[in-house]
Amino acid sequence: MTNVLILGASGQIARHVISFLHDHPSIRATLFLRDAGKLGDLDISGMRVIEGDVADRAALAEAMAGQDIVYANLAGPVDALARTIVEVMKETGVKRLIFITTLGIYDEVPGAFGAWNNAMIGEDIPPYRRAADLIEGSGLDYTIVRPAWLTDADEVSYETTQKGEAFKGTEVSRRSVAAFVVSVLENPTLASRGSVGVDKPGTEGDKPAFY
């Protein structure tokens, strides 16, 4: 049995992960979020739910006890939250971390799409880069996930790129990113110490099709 702590469990990608986990009885999930009421429409049977704030070190340490993997799906001051997560993981002896960031943190998005992406979210990228740098230097067994622009398409269709490679497509479904996360939960050696771009094949262009 693999115990996974999901931080930011009401996030849109995390919600798909939670749904997928019902097909994986060997993974036992603990859902950590500020307001458990936001899970009201999800089937969370068999899952432990903890209300709390990731910035609360004591609450986070208590939730991490006995966990094998931490999956963080967060918004807000992600660099500060990443620091807290890394420090508490070291204190509690949890080694495996999956952390969602964004595309563009390494200036890896080429051409017109890269310029468009920087114009749209450039001011939001530095905190994610600082979070990634901190995680990469932490000594933990991490997987950083860098999704393309997200859609709500009901599909699983994705390809990946690695740090140092040019990002490919412009968009990807949240369901696809969740499927990638679950693949790492199933096989924790997958993408170990990796920073992985996730996009839908065939979506190259100057910007996402929905813009």
C-alpha cells in the first residue's frame, strides 16, 4: 500500500487525480485542503480528509506522518509554500514529492508561443521558478510537472518533454495532467528527479486554440 498526501485537494487537477485513484486500490489517499466542503461533489469514500493550511507547519507535519508520497497542487505564494513543504518533508522523513508548477519557468517555450506565454503569465512565472529551484536543490526525490495551458476536455492525451528540451504543444487537459500524476503515484521511480513538461500532441502553434 502506498500512502499519498494530496495538498490542495480541491484543485482542478487534484480532483481528477482523486477520481482516478478509485481504480487504484493499492494507493491510499489523504486529502489536505482548507475547506472540505469543496469536495462535496466528489466520491472520496475510503479517503482521509484533513482541513488545514499548507502554511501551518504543525498541521502539515501531522498530515505527513506515515505518508510515502506528497503531491502538491497549489496556488498562491507557491515558492514560500514549496519551502515549507520541503522543510516539513525533511523533518518527517518523507522523500517523494510531486509538485505542479507551470510552463516557461526555464524559458523553455520557443518561438511565438513562448513570447505569447511570457506576455500572458510572465509576472507569475518567477515564484514557480523559485519553487522549482528550491525543490531541485532539496535532496528530495521529486517530480516537477510543467503543464501547458489547461483545458477541461474530457480526454487523456499527452506527451512529455524533459528539462533542457524545448516545450512542444500549447495546451493539455487537466484530466491528462492528472493521469500523468497518477502514473507517477503508481510507479514512483517514473520521472524521478525530473522536471517534466506535459502537453497534448499536435497542439503546436502561436497560442492555445481556445484563445
